[in-house]
Amino acid sequence: MISALTHIARLARAGLVFAREGVFGVIDPALVPPPGQLGLKMARVIERRGAKSGPRLSRALERMGPAYLKLGQFLATRPDVVGVVLARDLEALQDRLPPFSQSEAEAVIAASLERPITQAFASLGPAVAAASIAQVHRGEVIRDGVRRPVAVKVLRPNVASRFRRDLSDFFFVAHKAEAYSAEARRLRLVEVIHTMQRSVAMEMDLRLEAAALSEMAENTRDDPDFRVPAVDWDRTTHNVLTMEWIDGIALSDHARLAQAHIDLPDLGRKVIQSFLRHALRDGFFHADMHPGNLFLDKVGRLVAVDFGIMGRLGLKERRFLAEILLGFITRNYRRVAEVHFEAGYVPSHHSVENFAQAIRAIGEPIHNRTAEEISMAKLLTLLLEVTGLFDMRTRPELILLQKTMVVVEGVARSFDPRLDIWKTADPVVREWIERNLGPLGRIQGAVLGAGELTHLLSKLPDIANRAVTVLEQLETMTREGLVLSPDTIAAMGRSEGRKNRWRTIAIWIIAATFIGILFAIRQL
């Protein structure tokens, strides 16, 4: 009871902030049930002047604090959940907060490294960037008698407890939504929040970000156009990450790139092909490749920083991605549809032919047009509509990949507006397909399949014993029925009664909160 009231009180505050910033004004009332339409009208009454201009949801989330900022960043990768309009609004969300004090940062570093700052670093400057979870300082270390610059990332003090509190509110909303909405269950909102929770937990352990850096360094060690900073493991802990300082040109600094006479179209090609190579070849990609996280070093290689948000794809998903991309490139929409069914992403009761027709509606606008005429936003909108029309359950890893592809294409086209992403992607996709789906790939797949079959055969006796046990239990249940004890039945009744009672109380509290807000506004 107290827990539910606490969630409702905090969410009522969030609702007030959203209403004041005009967030509810972008919702189509026709899509909302009648009781919800009344709530939308009440929210519009307290909307502040000037709220209609600019990114409304981004403004509201920035006011709500670190966890809401992260929620916004995460939902920007899930247009299937919030819609394309709000997702594009969230793309403008800036994860920037005032830095915490130098003394606090030094205290965190000294405690984490278990030694004084002066023993760990030759110097440690003020914060050069600050976000919701951590901030970055420029420092120096002495190696082999030489001072070398390093980037020192420090976790915000007490950030974990605040995230836990706000995440519990998000879970409360997701569970209630799934209890009453079939669409919420299709979108798997609870799983969405679980995914965000895991992502944030990994971001708040800087050793895991260091491990991501190390893994990508191994994957890309032979790549001519891409590298990552080296990790200083001796100065890295749960709360502190120390790595190589990158002296390069940020891809967001177009003026410096022009002064350096960089081949901008070639730079755009490097961005797209590097990303696709990581996603397809390695199944491990940087999922936050905005221009501020990408640098160009002195020898012309891309250098990525900030590995807090990473994406992974299994072999099945990579095969799916490669065949989808090749299908769009070659306009083989039937094969694109078949791949969805073979992967099990579209239920088998749907028609392959009808799905291929829908895919054609997505793919044809891409072809026979110049690159600058192709609207990725429109393409994304169509894809999401098809997803719902054919009961395709959302795949978080593919949605993250898809959203990252849109960002990557935007970065590349900022250097070459006429860049054709499909022609640029073609050699990378074909190389992967030839290596993994061609004759050699089929032989390797057969070898792996034989190994898996041998492993399965070794477990057959155990599987048979379990099957016999299950059959005996089913026979007993068939003969005697499923029996519930009186205590279990009574407990189920009490639980259902509590749910109904507190559901009613919650509705009245929310209604009273809005009435109180309206009354207060009228008195101003």
C-alpha cells in the first residue's frame, strides 16, 4: 500500500512537469479512451506559455533528473514504443548536467584506487564534460619517465540510489500498463524497462565500460580506418575509468575538419562501413555514435569514445540483418519476407506474400531516387506500422541497431549529403554474406551444427529421465486433478481483493491530485 502511494506521488509530480511542458499536447486524443481524453484536457489547462515550441518531452525529462534523462535517451532508440514523433523529439535530448565539485571527484578517485590522488596521477584537471552518470577529467600519468595525458571518468556520488528509486517507478507504470493493455503487452514494456535497467547497471560499473573498450580493441585491431582508446587497467575500478586521451578532431567540429582539408565524403564512407563491419562481423557495436563521440586522429582513423551504450547481435540476428540489407539492396522483397518468417519474428499464421507486399512498400521508395531525397524517418515509420500489422514482437537488439543506423547515416550525410547508404553498405554486406552464407560459411555451419548435435546426443539420457518424470506428474494430475489447498485459495482471494481496493484508491488519488492542481492554478 505505502509503496503504491509512494509511486503514485512521485509519478503525479512527473505528470505535472510533463503537463506544464506541453508533452500531452502531442498526443492524438482520438487514440485515447474517453477517461484518458478528459485527463488530456485537464493537462492542457496547466500547460505553460511557450511550451508548444521546441522539443517538449526533452525539456520535461531534463527537469526530472538523471534517471529520466537516461529513460529519454533509451526511449529515443525505441520509436516502436513512444512513436516516431516523440522519438525524434528525444534525439535532441542532451545528457548534460553541471559537474560535481573537484573535491568530490578527487575523493571518489582516491577511495576507489585506494591511494592518494598525487600517487595515482601527476595532475588532474577540472571536469571537461559532465553527464547524468559520470563526468570526465583530463589528467596526466608518468610512464617510463614521460608525462602522458589520460581521460579520467568518475562516477557521480550516490547516483545508484537515485536511479533505483526512479526505476522502481518506471516498473510500476510498465506493470500496470501490461495488466490493462494488449498493445503494452505486445511491446513488452516491462522487458523494455528491464533492458534499460541492465543498460544503466552496466554504465554504472565503469569496469564493464573498460571491458567493452578492450573487446572492441581486439575486434578492430586489424581495421585500417578505426580504433579505440587504450584502457589503463591499473587506474580503473568500479567508480573510475582511466584511458588514453584522444588528441583528434571531433566529427562535430566541421570547421576544423575543413581547415585540415579532410576528404569529407570518404569520412562519411568510413563511418558507415566501420559501423556495419562491427555489427555484422563482430556482433558488437557502439550504439551511441553521435558526432561528439567520434574523433579523427592524425593518421586519418576514426576513434570512438564513451562505450556506455553497446549493442550485441547473435549469429542468427546478424544473418537476419545481412539478408535483410541484401534483400533491400537487390529489391528481393520475397526473400526479405521469408527471412522474417524463418527467424520466427513474424507469426506463421500470416502470409509470406502479404508481408512481402508490405516490405515492398517500404523498399521501393528507396530506389530510383537520389540519396538526399530518401527519408529515413518515413522509412522507419512504415517499418513500425508493418511491425504492428503483422504481430511482429519487438526485438530490442534490432531496434537499437536500427536506430543507431539512422544516427550513423545522419553523421555520414553531414559530410556528404549525396551519400547513398545502400551503395556504401553493399561491399560490407556482400563480404559478410560470402564469408558466412557462401560455400565456406555453409561448411563451417555444418561443422558447428555437428558439434551441437553431439552435445545434444550426450544429454539424451538425462532428457529421457526428465520426460518420464513429467509424464508421471501429468498422469497423476489427470487422474486426481489439480488440487489447491484452502490456504492457497484464501491467499489468492485476499491478493485479488487488495489489488482491486488499491486500484480504486489509486484512481481517486490521481483524480484528487489533478483537481488540486487545477484549483491551485485557478487561484494564481
